[in-house]
Amino acid sequence: MIQPVDQTTFEDQPPMSPQMAAIRKRTRTLGRLYGTLCLLASLWWVMILMWSGGAAFSASCVEALACAIVLGSQFVIQGFSNWQARTGRAGKLSEYLSDGRLLWPR
């Protein structure tokens, strides 16, 4: 069973190096960008699916779904990198995904 990760406050965290602060800022920005784009691509896929009358395997539907999946995976990758920069340690992806509150980059 995977246990939730302890959330420490900013006061409890050691001072961050300038490189880690830059990584954290970059991954936060990219994670939010990919998350927003994934949401828009998912909405685009739903709209295409509705307009095509349920033709889920049409070329435009498959293309929109593929874009949403790629953007969603980039969102998870950037969020994971941001989580590692925030905690200052190399954790496992399963540990990161175990708590839904950790997904959105901070």
C-alpha cells in the first residue's frame, strides 16, 4: 500500500539553491501550460466527437485524442519534476501519483 507523502510547510524546507529554484519555476510554468493545453485538447476531442455523430475512430477524433494524451503525459512529467524540485529528493513516480493533491505544480 502506498502511503501519502508528508507535506512540509515552506518554513520546514531547507533553503533552495538558485538552480533548484530555477528548475522549480520552469517546471511549474511548463506543467501549468501543458495541463491547460491538455484540458483544451480534451474539450476539442469532445466537440469533434459530438459533431461527428459518434464516429470515434475518425481521423480527426483520433488525432485530437492523441494530442490530449501527449499533452497530459507532459503535464504529469513536468509535475513530477516540479515535485522532485520542491521536495529536494528523487522520489518514485508512484509516490508522486499516490496523492492527488501533489499533481498540480506549485
